Amino acid sequence: MLGSHPLGLLGHSVVTMIKEDSIEEIKIDLGGEEQQNEDNSALPQNETIPLVENRDPKGVNAHLRVTFEDVIAEPQSIHSFDRVWLWSHALFEVSRLWFYRIISLILAVPVSLIAGILLAILSCLHIWCVMPCVRVFLINMPSIQTIWGSILDTAISPFFRSMGKCCSTINVHLSRD
């Protein structure tokens, strides 16, 4: 498991490897100078403290919490070299983090703009078109209910009552022989 800070790969990272009988921690220096924040924990110098602590408070994207172990795993019967495993893990985390940042840098603003325009159009249609139609329908509903009730009572109900009386005398008995 890499360091607890999501940007831990930029400075010194601690990778914990669990072997059959022991736990081994190895520090990997990936460059970058560190600075201290308020609680004396190290932060990479080229990164800042996030402005928003929890960016997914409702867990909308909980299914996207993918770790190295979710994608790549070696069975107990066969293992690669420890350093290969460590560097593969570090490379996976770094590439996932930086490619996400690069892609979101390119796409976040246009997609946000398109989503905002789309939601504005849908809100406008809902406020100015859909809800007035629903309100007009609900306002006229009592008269429609009266007319529909009269049609049911005079034409449809007698037919189904007579069909129900005809079919009420049918009895079905199942027996095993």
C-alpha cells in the first residue's frame, strides 16, 4: 500500500510488502522536495492542499475507487522480483494519477460547460413547459374525472359486472389420481 496521502508518490513513498512471515517497508524516493504543513506532515513542494477535502461526498463515483491490487495480483504460487512488483505498483499509481490530471485538465472545463448548458436547458424546459402543462392538466382534472366516472358507470361497469357474475359460478377442482 502506498503512503496515505494521495500525492505521496511525488516525494518519498512507503510501500509495504507482506511476505509469508514478515512485513517489509521500503521507502522509494521519486524526487520532489517536501515542506511541512500545519500538522507537521510532509507535503510535496509543488503541490498544494486541496481546496475541497471531499470531492465526492455523496459517493457518486464510489465504484471508481480502483487500486493496484484490484487490477494486478500475483498468486502465492508464483511471484516476480520484489523490486519489479514495487516499481510496477508505483508506476501504476503515478500514471493513473497524472493521466487523470492531464485528461481532466483538457476535458473538465468543456464538459462542465456542456453539462451546465444542458442542465440549464432542461431546467428551463421543465420550469416553462412541463410544469405549466402538468398544472393545466391538474386544474382540469376534476371535470375530466366527472366525465370519466360517468362513462365508467354507464358503459363499462355494467359489462364487467355481468361478466363477473357469469364467471363467479365456475369452480375448478384439482385432484391427483
